[in-house]
Amino acid sequence: MSTNEWPLWEVFIRSKQGLNHKHVGSLRAPDATLALENARDVYTRRSEGISIWVVESAHIHATDIDDVASFFEPSDTKIYRHPTFYEVPDGVKHM
Amino acid sequence: MTQAEQEIRFQEKIDREIKIEPNDWMPDEYRQTLIRQISQHAHSEVVGMLPEGNWITRAPNLRRKAVLLAKVQDEAGHGLYLYSAVETLGTSREQTIDDLHSGKAKYSSIFNYPALTWADIGTIGWLVDGAAIMNQVALCRTSYGPYARAMVKICKEESFHQRQGYESLTKLCNGTPQQKAMAQDAMNRFWWPALMMFGPSDADSTHSDQSIKWKIKRFTNDELRQNFVDATVAQAEILGLTIPDPNLKWNEARGHYDFSEINWDEFWQVVKGNGPCNKERLAARVKAKEEGAWVREAASAFAKKRDMKKSA
Amino acid sequence: MQESALFEYVLRLSDDSLILGQRLGEWCGHGPILEEDIALTNISLDLIGQAISLYDFAAELEGKGRNHDQLAYLRYENEYKNVLLVEQPNGDFAMTILRQFFFDAFRLPLYEALMQSPVAQLAAIAAKSVKETRYHLKHTSEWVIRMGDGTEESHQRAQAAIDHLWRFTNELFYEDANDHTLQAEQKVPTMAHIQTQWMATVTSVLQEATLEIPKNNWKFDGGREGRHSEHMGYLLSDLQYMQRAYPNMEW
């Protein structure tokens, strides 16, 4: 029976024009059409969205937990990428 | 890193209030505790649809019918959010549900009590959802990320559940003598089962200490139960309903209400399957799954055919 | 006289929505999978919402001071004017979906036409309901296609549901003197027009689903005149239980 379980889908919703689609959860559906319809009924019952993306969970690639240090820590030391790194004389406005 | 070192690092994260996410290292027992607790919670939502669902066709007016439909539908949604949280721990929804159907997994015993009158619907909203919310608000800060996020969403949606129940009871309590009596009768039947919803007393709770240390649980069963009693007494007074406990009284020294000992024999009997509706509830869920099998298979078969056509 | 014709017309629409909404409500908690449980309940909620708006309007037209609940709950069986199709029992998922599909395929063109009605309130209710109905038809069509072209079992079940329900479909296009009065005033569309669109939708979806339209075209009616099937009494016993057992109380 387990082989017949519908695949898992991840659901992303744009709550209003101008904002990104944001991950809200997952659900089970047999295909993309019904995944969208199910997402509409499960995740937008209270007007939470104006656009939905669904992606089969199996198609999502994620960073490996073991790579966290090499992936993300090197950027921690590059503080010159942030505006607060720079000094601006008093009196300079709108910068 | 050795197992012991990983466990230390894990506990440090928990202590620093850093959420645990699905791919993070976690002790096996933490994972198993979560699977057990979240799936039990999910099953409670889904089994909880049944007692209330049986009043949808008999709701006394169209507004109440719509409210009840929307509420029971929310329970389905909440079950689904929680099953999804369990899936992040590596257990599929079907496995989780099979554990319920085989009797291996539990759900909240409250749903093994029957909903006999329309007043029960209001009372379930007020007391049962009230007790559940007490628990769920605490769980919004639980240490496992997907569980905490599901709880935040659930709490937001549940806020109308308790209110609609209380509102419905307000109508009954301000209505005719028959309506008032109906409300009191529901109160008499649901008060003690509602208190049992917080689980065994701390002295008998096997999982409590470790769960608190891991911040899966933030408060003990008895703490939450006490909070619930303290919050509910005044609400009952406003309705003019009597709480069926002669020993209920304010204790100035403790700053809390004292109340009678729960009938733990009844609690354990119902947990073990001997409540008024255990068999019916489980049978209804098994039936829905079995009768839905051909539907799920049909959709899978169709999807496969379409995929083959596309790739041909 | 005209008001009473319109009252009767709106009452029929209301009763269709209420009775079908009531039937779908029985599924809540028993669906084949949680996602579909939620979907069926959504349709039920839309129908109950439509029924409330329609009964409110009907009550206004009637002018006897009744409200939507009194219309929905406190009539005798022969005063309900819904078509027989909507009161048929849920049966299996195939029966429920096919019943809904036949109804949606009828309601959509009807609401689209009613949006043009000079009766402003009716046009407004139609404009709101048409969006809901369009979604219902999309959802039920998807399922008809999946069942028809899914497994052998699902195909058989879907075909059996069609064969069973087909005899109730002609009544959707029932017309009597009441309708003719309103049609002459161009307040409501003729049913022939709606039936053509219904047939086009049904033909194309069933074709894609590899399902057959029954050859036997015998059909009967009665619901619009208040003559119902044996199922209706049971449905009303549930629906009216509280109002009959505890009369004149507020809930």
C-alpha cells in the first residue's frame, strides 16, 4: 500500500502583490493540478494568498548539514559588505 | 565528533533557544519523542472531527451550521499541518496513520466521549478547545522548528474555535430553561474529561522530565491543568453554569483554585480503549481510509498515465 | 403576482444550494484523504453561504417577515422546491462527485446568465456565486477525469454513478408557468439555453474521462413541484431536528 501514497509537495504562497512566495507547509497530492487545488483549500482558507507555487518535495535540493561551516561561515568575516562598516562624517545626510 | 559530544552540543543549542530543524543532528530519543507527541496531536485533531462532525447536519440554524463546518474543517487542516511536521522527521503520513488504526498510537481521550446534544458542541468549543489552546500556546515555543511553526498557525486559526463555543453557550444560558439545562448537562459531562486532557499528573508522567529539558514541553501537565481551571472558573460564572466539583474553591495562599482529585481509573480505562466511543471513533477513521483507497489509487494511476504520455 | 413568481424562482435556487450543502456536510470527517475532506467542506460552505443570501432575498420578496432560517428549517417537505438530484444520498465518492459535477455544470451557466438579470439583487448574488461555482466545476471535473481514466475500479464506479444519476439530470432544466412569466419579462434565462451549455460541458469532460453518456434518456422530475424522493424525509429530519424539537428558541 505504501507505494501508493501520493507524493509530498511543498507549498509556497504569495500573500500579496509585491511580496515573495513564502514556504507555508506541505501536503499530499497525486499531481500538480490537484496539488494546487489542495493547497488553495488547505492554505488559503482565510485569504492568505493571491498566488500559489507547489513543488514536489523530492525535487528540492538542499545544502548538506555537514557543509554548513564551509558554506556559510566564510561570509561572516566579510563585514565590508555591510554599510555599517563605513564611517561617514557627521552632517552627511541621506547616505 | 562522538555521540556524547554531539549530545552536549545539542543540549547547548536547546538551552540557547536555537530551534532544531529537520536535518540537524538530534538524539534518537528526541526524534522518537517528537514523532510520538506530534502524531498523537495530529490524530487528536482528526479524530476530534468526529464528535462535532456528527452535529453538522443537525445544527440549529444556517449560521451555526456554517461555523461548525468551518471549525471541523480547520481540524482537518490542523491534522494535516501536524502530519506534515511528522513527515519532516522521516515518518510518512501513511505510516503514522497506520499506527493509529492499529491501536499503537494514541489520541486525546476526550474524543472518546459522545456529543449528545447541541450544547455539547458549544461546550466542546469552550472547554475542550480551551484546554487544547492552553497546551498549544505553550507549544508555539517548542524546540523543534516545524512543530513550533505548525503550532503558531494552528493557534492563530483556533482562536475562533473557543469563542464560537462560548458564544453558542451564551445563547443557551440566556435562553429558555430547557436550553440552560442542556448547557449545564453538557458542562457536567465534559468538565472532568476536559481536565483529563492535560494528561496524567506530573508524578505519573513518564516522559515529562526529559521533554522539559529538551524544551519539547514548556510546562508540566499539572501546571497547565491548573492554569486552565484558574482561567475557566470566571467564564463559567458569567454563563451562570455550575462546575461539577464541590471542592472547587479559591486558595488565597497558593493563588490558585483548589479542585478535587481526577478519577484516574476512568482516565486510564479510556486511554486503554474502554471509553464510551473508542471503538466507534477508530472504526470511522479506518472506514474512511479503506473506502477512500480506490480514490487515492485512481488518482495515482491517472498521474502515472499522464506522465507516460508526456514522456512518450 | 410578479413578486410571487420571483419568490418561487429564488426559493428553488436557495433550496438547491441548501440541500446539496447539507449532503456534502455529511462527508466532513469521512473523506478519502484529508485534503479532499477539506475540499468537499469548502464546497459545502460555499453552498450554505449562497443559500443564506438567496433565502434572505426570497424572504424579502415574500414580505411576510420570515427570515432565512425560517425558510430553510420550517417548511413541510412538499414546500421544498429543490431538484431531486441534490437530495440523492452521497453514496461513494464517485456518486458524490458526479452529483456535484452535474449540478456545477448547470449552476455555472445559470449564474452567468443571472448576472445579466435586471433584478439587481439576484444579479449581485449570481456575480458572487459564479466565482465559487466556477471553482467547484473545475475541481469536480478534475476528479471525474481522474476517476474515469484512473483504474478499472474507479472507471466502473464513475460510470455506475453516471448511470444512476442520469435520470435526475433533465429536471435541472425544468420550466413551468412561473418561469415563463419571468422569462417573458427577461428577468431570467430560458432553460434551453442553459441546457445546451450543460450538455457541452458534460460531453467534453466525460469524453476526456473516457466515460459514456447513458443511452437511455428516460427521466423524471417532481422536486420542483415539491414531490421528492424517499431520501428527502430523512434529510429533513436531521436538518430540522433542533428547530422542531425546540421550537421558537434562539441558538
